Amino acid sequence: MIRSLTGKILDLFENLIILDVNGIGFEIICSRSVLNTCKINQPAKIITSLQFSESGVVIYGFKSEREREFFLRLTSVKGIGGRTAIAILSELSIEDVINAISNADITAFTRVPGIGKKTAERLCFELKNISGLRENPQASSSTGKPEQNKTVPDVMDALISLGFTRADAGGVINLLRAAHGEDFAKLSEEDLLRLALKELHK
């Protein structure tokens, strides 16, 4: 899994960059926050997520790990692919996304090109617990473990690397979240992966 790329910006387009990494030009579809800070012929480090789809392999780029994490959360929703998730993060800030979901603000999402009312409703319903991801560097569970916000994306990546689709991975994570309630946040990455695999192999 390609987690980040460092190189020189060769070219900039409306929604992507070409990054030269040791002589290899990588095409990276980026969020607006990345595009706003990149300049041609300048060095850059891009946080990335490698995605597989019917159209091939695509690399998506982000300004921070937190933005990458929200991208993975968004793509766990049925019908939300990488390009749509990037469009959301380009149109709305992370806090805007959290507020829209917390308040079931359908209109905020329908401002994003390609998102209709039904998709916006699905986003608000499936990600209704995302408000727990408001930035709080010192937040941790009562057991002293890091907040669940990193565990879930890492388990999602692990399941996808094992051959499961993102839809399957996101579905089983949501199933386990509902089944375990408040205890879900206390699950370690190893425990969550084990439980997910158990459910997927039923």
C-alpha cells in the first residue's frame, strides 16, 4: 500500500497533479487542499491512498492523514467511490462534513457535483457516528488506547489487501459497530480484523 509519495510537481490540472518521484511520474487525483498548496517545479510530500476499481488503479492525494482517514470513511458508504469522496472533500472542509452528518444536512452534500438527495441521505445515515472524529489530539479511550479513528481505516486497508471489496469491508465494519455499541471503540486493530474476517467468512 502506497501511504505517501515525495517528489517534485511536474504539472497541475483541475483535479490532479503529476508528481515526479525519482524519474517516475505519478498521476495523483487530489483534494482541493492539496491543489491549493502545490506549485509546479516545487517539492511536495503527498499523503496517498491507492484504490482499485473496474477502471483500473488510481492514486488519491491528501494534505494530511486526517483528510485521508475521512476519505476512507466516505468510500466505505455504498455508492461513494474515490472520485466522489475527493469531490466531497474539495467542496466541503472536514468540519463541514462532520457538521452536515451530525445535523443530517442533506443540502450541504447535494451541493457536491454528482451527489443527489438519496446519496446524501445515505451518507448522513451510515456515517452518523463520524462526529466522534472531531479533532482532539489528546483524546483516548478509558483503556489508554488511541481513539478508534485510526484503527478502522487500517482494518479497512487490511481487508481490501486480502481481496475483499471496499463495500464489503465497510459493510462488515458498520455491522460490528452496531453489534458492539460503545464497546466498539475499545476494540484493538487485531480484534477488529479478527471479528471482521469471521463475519466475512460466514
